[in-house]
Amino acid sequence: MAVIEKLIMNTKNIVIVVGIILIGILGFFALNNNYIYQEKQADTADDYKNVSYVIGGERIQLADGVAEAEASSGSASKIITRHFGNELYADLNDDGREDVVFLLTQDTGGSGTFYYAVAALNTKQGWVGSDGYLLGDRIAPQTIEESQNPRHQNVIVANYADRAPGEPMTAAPSVGKSVYLKLDRAYMQWGVVEPDFEGESLHIADPVLAAKFDDLSQNGNSNCSLSFKESIPTLPEGDRLQGSCCAPMSPHRYEEQVKGLEQYEDISVIPPDPYDIDAKLAAELMGYYDMELMAEGQTAYDYASANSHEKGPCCCKCWRWYVYGGLAKNLIRDYGFTGEQITDVWNLSDGCGGEEHYHG
């Protein structure tokens, strides 16, 4: 009888413990779901001056158009991000709702004032902010307008004055500039667009390659932000990294690069088009970046870093730096590539855009 009573008591205790555990699990999921909901809600606001924007890789939350943060821990200097204006109201994502493009300034505690073009989409849930595109330091902003090129779709033009090359920062901006930008709605990041799109591809003899240039130069999704780099391993099968990171693509240079890379077509890990890369391959190559090379291999890598056009895998440590740095290490280890060969691959694979030609 005592044994039975003991079993009954143990069973009750187990039921109680299981019940407590279940309550804890349910409570965790309830709190977690509420946290996720709150996080999603924080991404939108009822006024675009109260939305968060990504400036220099950091997410900045505006309140009435202003945000302040310490320049560094314990520092008296402040980083102040502020709504500047020059609004352009336009439907940027073809949903029938009027979105807005405008300028933010950021003072980092020194003498500079940096100007960024940002967008806010007017969604059903509220306003959603974009990454900022840096126009320059202490420029003279002018207008933001929609592109008048009939072949541009949802392309905006930021006009401003800057200094001539070599002029000191104390000189008044006097050189007119314009940058053509298109918002990637999936990543809320800007891509640079060729201003003279119509007729650019006529410089490319191959009609198939010309059509591809037209598409990539106008509809790219690539940019230099940390968030874009970190998104690459999560992209679904079949996604591609397309377009230029920095400057508009050049048709002449693009043709030279693609034709030049044909010599490596038997090596599957070398992307045949530096402006159209399979995301799965890019993620795989990024995985090689931290690989340690033997002494001879490291010498080859260092040679390419010293002698390539960009003095490394790319002009900055964006996603291309890690993809093509990883590619180089893989080619050195598995294919016996020399420093001269890595230099050639890097020069042909430069995805920064611009007019510099390759004549290897």
C-alpha cells in the first residue's frame, strides 16, 4: 500500500513539473512572438521623420528628424544626424502610394558635414527607411528629381555642387554633379544607374552581351553595405548579385572584362561575369576567405595585393573583397595559381564600375 501511495505521489510530482515546464515554454514563445512583433513594428512609423535609416552601416533612429549619439563611449562629442530636406515625392515601388526621397546630414564631431540621399517607402504598415547614399562632405545640395530618361524606371537624380579635384575643403563647391539612383526594394538599398542609358550598349558589338549590359547597369542590386554582405549566405537558391557597387558600369570596360574572363571558363569557381554572380557561389567563396595559406601561397596572395589595380580583391572591404579574396585563396591552394594569375583575375573581375580599361 505504501509503495502504491509513493508511486501516486511521484506521478503527481511529475505532472506538476511537466506543467511548469509547459507554462514556461508557452510563456517564452509568447514573449518571443511579442518581441518579434515589436521589432517589426519598430521598422515602421507614421512619419518618415521618425523612421530609422542606415547611415554608414549603422541604423539611425530619427525622432522629429533628428538623432544624437555619442561619438565614442564616454566622449563629449556627439554624432548628430538631421533631416535636411529637398524632398521628392514619387511612387518608387509601383504600389500606387507616394513615397519620398530626401537628404540627411550627419555631423560626426569634426569639421565635416556629410550629406546622404535616403528614401522612405509609404507602406500600408507605415513608413520604412532605406540605406543612405553618401553624396559627399560639405557639398552644396541642389535638387532631387525624377530621371527624364524615358528608359529609366523609378530612377531619381540627386543634383549637387562639389569641389574640383585637388581643391581644399575650404573652397566653395562650384562643380555641378548628378548621381542617378534606383532603390532596390528588397534590400532598401541604392544602386547607381548609368545616366545616359539609351545608346550606351551600342558600344558593345555582341548584341547578347549588349542586352545583358543594359539590364545589369539599370537593375543591379549590389552595394557596399555590411547588411548586404551579411545577407548573401541567406539568399535563396537562384538569387544573383548583380550590377556595380560604386560607380556606373562602363560598356567598353564591361566587354573587355567578360571577354578576358573567357580564358578561365574551365575553372567553375571563377565567375564569368563580375557583375552577375550566383549568390550560392559567392557564399561558398566567402567561406574560403579566412583560410590560412602555406608560405608560398601567401607570397602569391601578397603579390596580387600589391600589384592589382585595386591593391586587393576590391577597392573597399565590401562583399566583393571577401568573395574575391576567398576565390584567390581557393585558386592558389587548389589550382596552383601564381601571384601574377591572381592579379589578372582580380583586375578582370573588378566590380566597382567606372571607366578604367583593362589591357592585360
